[in-house]
Amino acid sequence: MHFRERFPILESKTYLASHSLGAVPRETAASLDRYYREWAERGILAWDEGWWKILSTFGNRIADILHAPRGSVVPMENVTRGFAAVASSLDWSTKSGGKSRNKIVLTSLEFITSYPFWQGWAEMVGARIVQVESDDGIGVPTEKLLAAIDDETLLVATSHVYFRSGAIQDLRAVARHAHAKGAYVLGDGYQAAGIVPMNLRDLELDFYVGGSHKWLCGGPGAGFLYVCDGVANKLRPKYSGWFGIANPFEYDPATRFAPAEGAMRFMAGTPAVPALYAAIEGVSTVAELGLEKIRAHSITLTKSIVEEADARKFAVKTPRDPHARSGMVCIDFPQAKVATEALVRAGVIVDYRPNCGIRVSPHFYNGKDDLARFWSTLDGFLRSAK
Ligand SMILES: Cc1ncc(COP(=O)(O)O)c(C=O)c1O
């Protein structure tokens, strides 16, 4: 376990829900206070003295965690907003060999925000959605996904880690196949960033979105978008605004607006500055510890959860190979929903989802003692429920 003393919630709770909302470090209070004082004492000077800078500090810290080039990651309020930036930058009227190139490929295991967004987008631009079904609710065989990507596909928009099961998807294979067919790939990394080590350059993706409120311990409102260097300057997002242009301070409506360089052109209006102040300490803590250490610790703990679940003959709805899953283990049994309520009442914070069961997610600040408390509380509940 690492940096436990930095996380106040661990003084009173057994906190095992980092797949949903990572714990907040104590230092975040000072960062938010800094934001307030800059505003209260400096007024508009705050922009030049800190608020502009937090945009690139945040983006570059995320870039370091993802092993992406500095400058290739910009803040987005959330993943859905990142989808909009990307979707608006593509040409949905392209033809390929006489056919329209307007297919969006996704799977049946994306986070729920994907469906309303991409369905709405498809309706607006006349695109078609192809949804590749999971057979087991845990993952989608890579071959099955690749078979759906053809030369009518414009975009593959899929998760790096499925939120429902924690299964890691082979996005590199998806990117290679999609590029051979002339399609773009957008990875949703919300459930990967901060828990699965990665090198975004090696994944060969065009776009990658995510956010801070899970494994990055940064709270809501501080999402991000990565755009591959070779792709960004070729695209021109239509969902644009003054933060996405090269010359915002000319304030001249007659100007032909030139897009900003690189990923910056995917920004639009004023970003959520307080959310970035809230996020920076959590994100920096993850960066300080490093993903290799976080992953090694996580694998030790998640392995032990699977062993204990097997010993109790619970269903494990997460890949059994630790290298094929993130930091979450889903365990299911008939009373899982009421057991979750009892655990939470006893101060053991986990959550429940239908078709997943109890989702248990230790992070770098948890240790074996936390898992021992989880199991003893659960066993106690199951004995009393007999
Ligand atoms: C995989 C994944 N994508 C996206 C989101 C959230 O989307 P948004 O940032 O648009 O709220 C979540 C969970 O909150 C998620 O697990």
C-alpha cells in the first residue's frame, strides 16, 4: 500500500470503489483554496497567473501518465464532450469505392453514455451504427470486432477497458486493422487511465478520451482528449470555439478563424478551471507513484480477491488472467445486491451492478487489511442472512 496517509477517507472507511470514484487526496483542499484565493485576491489577473497554466499542466501530466507526447492532451469537461469534438472533426459525407464511408463501429459493452451520443450523432449526420455483441458479458473477441470494421467504416469508438467487467481490449490490434481499412479509432480510456500502464504511441490510436474521477483520483469535470500528432492538424473540428482557435485575443468577427495547432483545436469554450484545480493533486499522485508500481500492487490484490471468491464458489465476472483485466473484480452470487447495501452500511464502500455483481476495486492506497475487512464483513452478513 502506498501514500495511505494522504487520503482522508481511509481513516473512517474501507474504500474499495476506485473504478467509480477515486479517493481524494488531502492536498486537493489546498489546491481548491489556491484557486479561490487567486480569484478573490487577483481577479482577472488570475488568468495569467495560474488559470491558463493549469490547462497545460493538467494536459501534460495526463500525457506523462499515458506516455503520450506533451501537448497532445487537452482538458475536456467529460468523455461525452470529447466524443463531440472528435465526431465533429470527421467528414461524414466521404465516399469509398462508390459507397458511403459513414459506419460507426462499437460494441455492446461500452459505457452507457456512448449509445445516446453516437445514436444522436448518427441520426444528425446520416451515419450507421454497427454494434458488435459480447457473447459472455465480459469481453468481445478481437476477431469478432475486427470483422465488423470494413472500408465503409469511418470511426471505431470503443473502450480500452470495459466498465462492466474490467476486461482490457486489444486496442492496438483494432487500430492496425481499422487503419488498414482507412478508418479512425477513438479509445475510451476512462477505466484504464491511472490503473493500466500504457504507451499511447504504441497503441497507434487516433484519439483517446478519459477523465479524472476514477483511478486518477481527480474528481468530476476534469476529462481529457488525446489526439495523435499526425492526425490533429489534418482535422478541423466543427464543434469549435474561441479556445480552439489560433488568434482568440484579436476579438475580430471578420477574421477567418484559423484553428489552433494540434490537440488545442479540439477545445471550444472556457474550460472548467476549478475542476482542473480539484484534479491536479490526484493526477500528480498517480504520476509520482508511477503506473508500473500501481499495476504490480493492484495485481497482487485482485488475484487474492479472485482466490477468495473461488473459495466461496462465487461467480467471477471479470477475466481470470490478471493481465487481461484492470483493477476491478466483479463477484456475483444470489444475495449480492443486498450484501452490497450491508457492506456500505458497515463502512465498506463497494458498489453493485446488475450482471456484474459486487464491484471491488482496490487501488494503490489499499492493502490486504482492507480486503480482509471486506471479506469478514461479507461473511458476517451471509451468516446472519441464512
Ligand atoms: C468507460 C467509461 N467511459 C465514460 C464514462 C463517463 O462518461 P462522461 O465523462 O461523459 O460522464 C465512464 C464512467 O463514468 C466510463 O466508465
